Amino acid sequence: MREMKGTGRLVLSLVVVGVLVLGSVIGFMTSLRPILGLDLVGGVSVVLSGPAGTQKDVMQKALDKIRERVDSLGVAEPDISLLGDNFIQVQLPGLGGQGKTVKRGTQFCAISSTGKTIPNSCGNLAKAKAAAEAQSVAKVLQLIGTTARLEEREVTSELRPSSPAYKTTALTAGVLKTNDPFRASKDFTESPPLSNGGIVTYQDQNNDGFFTNGLDTKYVLGPVGLTGSHLKSASAQFVSASTSTSGNTGWLVVFTLDKIGTTQFADLTTRLVGKQLAIVLDNVVQSAPTVQSAITGGSGQITGNFSETQAKDLSVILSSGALPVELTRQEVQTVSPTLGKQSLKQGLLAGVVGLIALMLYLAFYYRLLGIVTWVGMAIWGTFAFALVSLLGHAVGYALTLAGVAGIIVSLGITADSYIVFYERLKDEVRHGKSLRSAVVPAFKRSWRTIVAADTVTITAALVLYLLAVGSVRGFALTLGLSTALDLFVVYFFKRPTVFLISRSPALTSLRGMGLRSGVAADPLPVAGGER
């Protein structure tokens, strides 16, 4: 009875493992897959820096606003984190290869977000794709890096290109503002000049994707009358000529203000009736309409010959709010989807080759017990794949090439657990014990060694995960989780499997057991042993 009860517990343990394996397989069949990281699926990585001395809580607020903007892109697993005190790293897997290409005659051309052909992009398909990818990356960088400092200012005067004063009027020292060369912008100076100087930009008058110097109106602006801090919401809208009440048609951005902003906007527009009001975003005049009457409803429009994509992107940027500091782009890295797939194939190939070599060695040296190891390693691999997939869907974990390396390293750790047990079992048999009487003490002694070794590895992985950043954390996470899975599989699969084998006279008498030949099953129960 005691032996049957012990056997029942062993069988139950295997049944539990079997159910978990079945659940994992069903998950795979229903599209449960790991979320792949930047280096495996391709994408964009950018490092932004704030001014020296910026407090960490200010950088955290900037990070939160960038996260809001990134969420609008629909990226499966964005990784946005602080590096040190004033650096923000943004990793966007899956982006970078989303630009559009079209075939025109015998050539392929890249299309920008405005629907125009990107200059110098026509040629073979590879050239067009590279240009489209670069344009897609530029769009993403603009979305996450734009400060979005919205201001409304009075236009005190304007200088048209045809006026004599256009070329003779000196501008305050400024910088060329070319955040997006495919987007029209205005140039202006400020009166009185501010300490940071005026900003000079030019509009794409030739419709060729490049700025045309000296062909746009220069504006002399007064002080700030309203800032974007009072902006409550912004949305992109298309207004046709038949529905327009302001004369503005096409894609534009409609914004609403909070109570304080509504009052300030009403006072500003009341004072400027009949005059121009400049809507300025990050020191670039988006539009400078003439105020027809006071606007007291707390809403307004931003026009600028926007395409649909530009209007929607601008509304996202404004809705998330201005960044608390101006960020400088320090590093941009793009990984093409092709290169990502190649890295994934190489990583998987390394794992498969290592696994095959290991399995052949174990089968040659341990024979039947080596086959048990094969099954155990397959179960371990199934659980590891399922766990990484679950983490991706539950908490957004993305598997990187470093994470794949962590799993491959764990193959050796898992194999060590089997080898430690089998070698201890062989020692017991060499001392004259039958396999049945040797298996319990062999497992008890080897289990302590396995737990100690795996605990050291898990602890090291935990420390590495807490102290490291970037891809090193991915390596530490998969290494630690895979090692923990090793403990589970060893105890709930290997232990009951070998125990049950030891109770079969037909199996223990086989020369292919991998132990000393001629060992028979012990028909008598072992005191204190598991049955």
C-alpha cells in the first residue's frame, strides 16, 4: 500500500508536468509568442540628454511625456528608461521599416509622410526602402524629441521678401531650425530680442522637400501672450471649403484651453482685433492669422498646410504637453528588420547546434538515462519559451539577443543538474547498491548540490539585473528564470521519472541503462525511501 501510494505521487507529479506542457503547446498554437526586442525585430533606439544639472524628477516628467507620445505609435514593447541623471533612452522595436515605397516606371521611389516623393530616393528597391526607412525614423525622432513649447504672440511687423528692408534688417543671432526638412515652417525675429536670439527657418516654396532660403515672410514678434501650459486638448481635423467658417481648409489642429487659458486668450484676441497673432511652436511660426474678432470660447486652430500625418502627429505632441526641458539628441541607432531576423536566426542556430551536441554526448555516455535527459531538456525549453512569451504579454518584456544568450547559457546549467544526479547514482551503484536502493540517496545528495549551484546562479543573475542596464538586464533575466525552471523540471520530472524507471526490472536490467550492467531491481522496499 505504501509503495502504491508513493508511486501515485510520482505519477501525479508527471501528470502535472504533462498538463503544463500541453497548456504551453496550446498557447503556441494560439499565437502565444515572445515579443522580440530591438536587435531581433529591428527598430529605432535614441538617447536624449537634458541640460547639465537638470534634476532627476524633471527628467522623469520628460520621460512620462515621451511615453505618452510613444504610446500613440502603437509600439508593442517600447523601452523608455532613465540612464544616469539626465539621459533618456528610448527603444522602439518594430519601427524604422515602415516608410512607403512606390514603383514608378522602372524605378522605385520613397514617399514621405506628406505624400511627396523623397528627393534622390528613386532607383532600385533597396535604395528606395533605405530612404523610406530614414524618413520613417526622422518622423519618430521628431515625435519623441519635440519640446512642443506652444506660444501665442503678437506680430508687431512683418518683412516680405519683396520689401527693401527684408535683406537689410539684421536678425538677432540665431540657429538654423531644421527639425523636419519635409515640413514647411516660418522664419522670424523677436522684438525686443531675447537672450537666446532669434530663430531663422525657411519654407519649402519649391515643393521639392528642401528649404528655400529667403523666400518666406519674416515676422517681428512681441512678447508671449499665452503659453501651451493652459492647453487642455488638441485634435486633428479636416475642414472642407463648404464647412469652413474661418476660411481655413484642409488638415488643421483644433485646440481647447483651460479656464485660465480661455481668459488670457480672450484678452489677447480682444487687444489684437485687426492685427496678426502668431502661433509659435518651438520657435517656429506655424501660422500668423489676422484676428477678426475676440475669441472667448476657449478654442482655436493651428494651420500650416499640414498633411493628415503631420496634423495628427502635432495633435499628439500638443496633447501630451511640452517637455519640461529641451532635450538634445545624443545617439541614434537603427536596426533594420532584415538584420534583426538575421541576428535571431544566428542566435537560434547557435542554440540548436549546442543542444544537438549536448544531446548526442548525453545519449552516448548515459544511454537510456540520456534519453530521459532529452525529454527533460525539451520540457525545460518548452517552459522557458512559454514563460518568456507570458512575460511579454503580461508585463511587456521583449526578448533580445542578449536574452537568447541567457537561455543558451542555461542549457549547460540544466545539463549539469542531470549529470550531477547521474554521476551520484553511478557512485551508489559502484558501492554495491541496486539501482532501486541507490536512487533515493543519490537524489537527496545531488539535490543539495543542484540547489546550491542554481541558487548561486540565480543570485548572480538577480544582482546583475538590479545593477545593469539595457541588454545586460535581458541576459540576467532569462538566465535567472531559466535556472529557476531547471529546479522545477529536475524535481517534478527527472526525479519521478528516474524513480519509476528504477522500479522496473525490465528497464534496470538493460545494458543500455548507462550504469553498470547486470544490476537488477531490488524487490524489497527501502526503509525511509520513496516509493
